[in-house]
Amino acid sequence: MRTTLTLDQDVARLVERLRRLRDTTFRSVVNDALRLGLRQLLEPPAAHAKAFRTREANLGPCRFAAVDDVQDVLAVADGERLP
């Protein structure tokens, strides 16, 4: 199939770089890249991918009755006053 394709400059540079490295044709590089990328895009997300979990950390009791007063919290954090 013959079609016109407009590439972004960064993509065109990568295609040309890969073409030179492989010593092959522009057409071959574009077809290989599209084939690989499209297969990957069509695959469902890996079901076996392990979910990221954040470990809990006990920071002790809150040093403030309320953290609504940001100025008060920042003053304590800066060492200007005690909690």
C-alpha cells in the first residue's frame, strides 16, 4: 500500500538514525517500528503486573490539634515556636 506519511522531526531523525545503523531502507524501518508499536498498543495491560504499594510509616502522634492554621504549623516547623 502506498500512502503519504508526515513525520515529526524527532521521529524522522530516529528513523534515519536506525536506518543507518541497520543499513536498510526507510520503508523497512518504518514498517518494523509500526508493526512492533501497533502490536504493543493492541495488547491488553499485563494482568500479571504487580501493583505498586506504598509502605506505611508510623510518624507518631500529630503534634498539632489541627493543621488548619498553616502559619502555626510552619512556625513550629521553622523552630519559631513549640507545638
